[in-house]
Amino acid sequence: MYLIFTEDDGWHTNQLIKAFENNNKLVTTAKINESSIIVDKNPRIIFEGKEIYLEDIDGAFVRGIPGGTLEEVCFHLDILHFLELHNITVYNNTLCIEKSVDKVRTSCILNAHKIPTPKTFITSNIKDLKRLRNKFSGTLCVCKPIFGSQGKGLEILDDDNIHPDYENLSNVYYLQEFLEHPDNKFVDWRLFVINNKVIAAMTREGKTWINNVAHGANCKLFNPNDEMKKLAIDSSLALGMNYSGVDIMLHKDGYSVTEVNSIPAWKGLQSVYDDKNIAEEMISDFLRISG
Ligand SMILES: Nc1ncnc2c1ncn2[C@@H]1O[C@H](COP(=O)(O)OP(=O)(O)O)[C@@H](O)[C@H]1O
Ligand SMILES: [Mg+2]
């Protein structure tokens, strides 16, 4: 039996269920934050009151890791590690989810692999916040929550908005140079990588500088050049992802990778394709490695 860890039964989960079923695989959904584990000589997982022996689980697809206390988030990741310790394929793998769920770690990994990524300063020392902000001379400064996604909680710090949203940031300030498109357009690209190949791509044109589909960006089919494909593949390799959604922006110095998502949404991307099914491609790769 295959598991999908998901918090909602929406479009993405339905796409995955259909793809499993098209491959004649039994699949069930589970909420990770309602799951329990039994660590004894017969390791088991419990959801909706049912105890499942790990040998009955063929693999787990992770569609979401809910926020929570540090203890809860650790425990949810521990559940994924628990499955992997018993040779169950977790997709995306737990380590890459850990590396990418936190924007600080992603930035450090991309930078260490010499992949162009925006200049970023991070502090939890409020006294350094002003000092670091002042280092952005000549560019605007973007402040992001380190556990953010879908463009939530991003803001530009400038003379009109001196103070970041302290409450939402939980005392970690991630400040990044604002990348301006050479033609001043609100455009970036999402490249979707599976098993180190770019299988789909789109241009996202935002209504504001935040180009996420969840913010109403317009999606268009896009044929990336070799340089962009290499950036996406190198980023995916640097983070050890089975599949990923890589965000690339263009500014005066060239392309820059702003994010590597281990749990990307793909509804916007799917909408620009008639001839391929992204969920099918992911599940086919997942089944290949889970045997
Ligand atoms: N450094 C930046 N300069 C300009 N725009 C940015 C920058 N970083 C992010 N953005 C815009 O904000 C969007 C969301 O940022 P991202 O880092 O991908 O966070 P999220 O996890 O919320 O998607 C990007 O798709 C892009 O449109
Ligand atoms: Mg993004």
C-alpha cells in the first residue's frame, strides 16, 4: 500500500490518487499531524485508529508538512525518517525536505555549490537587523519568513516599511537583495525537475513583484534554455531532490535561483500542458525507485 501524506483532499491529492490508480497501486491518504508511531519489535504507524505494519507500506508521497511547534515539526519529520529507516521510500526524501523547508539552509547550500542565488543576510540578533539592512545600498531589501511558501509573508523593507512583521518572523530575519528584472517586469520562471531532468517549465508573470501562482500570477508555457536547465538540475542535485520546483529570476547580472521547492504545487504548471501529466511523471519516478 502507498501513502500520501496530505493535509487536504484537493486537486493535487486527487491527481496523485489517479496516477497511483492508473498504475494499479493501492493508495491511501493520511494526515501526518494526526499520525502516531509505535517503536517496538513490530514497528507500526497509526492513522485514523488503524495500526499499519511498516512491511505493508510500499512508499509514502509527501504532499505537505504542516507548521507547528518545533517539537511537532521535528516529530513529523521523525515519522518520515522512521519510514526510511525501514527502507520505505519517502518521496521527496526526508533529508531534502529538511534542507529546503528552511530558506536559510537552501541559500547556504546553493551558495556553497556556486549556484547563483541572491545575496542574503540572516540574523536572529535584532541589534544586527539595522546594520544588515544598511548593507543593501542601491537595491531594495526583501524580507522573507524562513518557513514561508506561496509568497506568504514576503515584504520589502524601505523607508516606508522600516519594521518587518516581527510577529510572523519568529525572531529570524532573512534579508535578501531585491532582484530587478532588466525590463522591470514582474516575471520569473518555474522549472520542474524529476530525476535530474527538466520535465516542464513555465513563465510566471505576477500582478505584483510576488510572482507565485497563489498570488494570481499568470502562467505561460516556457521553453528554458540550456543555462536555465543546468541551473535547475544543479540546484536539484545540490539539495538531493528526487523532484523539485526551481524558481529562477533574471536580473542585471544574469539568472539567479531564488528557491528550490521539495513540495511544489503544480496546478499552475499543469494548466499550460495538454500533452503531459505531471502527477503521472512523478508517480512513475516514485514507483521506479520504490520498486
Ligand atoms: N530576491 C528577490 N527579489 C525580487 N523578487 C523576489 C525575490 N525573492 C522572491 N521574489 C518574488 O517572490 C516570490 C516568492 O519568493 P520565494 O523565495 O520563491 O518564496 P515562496 O516560498 O513564498 O514561494 C518569487 O516567486 C518572486 O516573484
Ligand atoms: Mg517560490
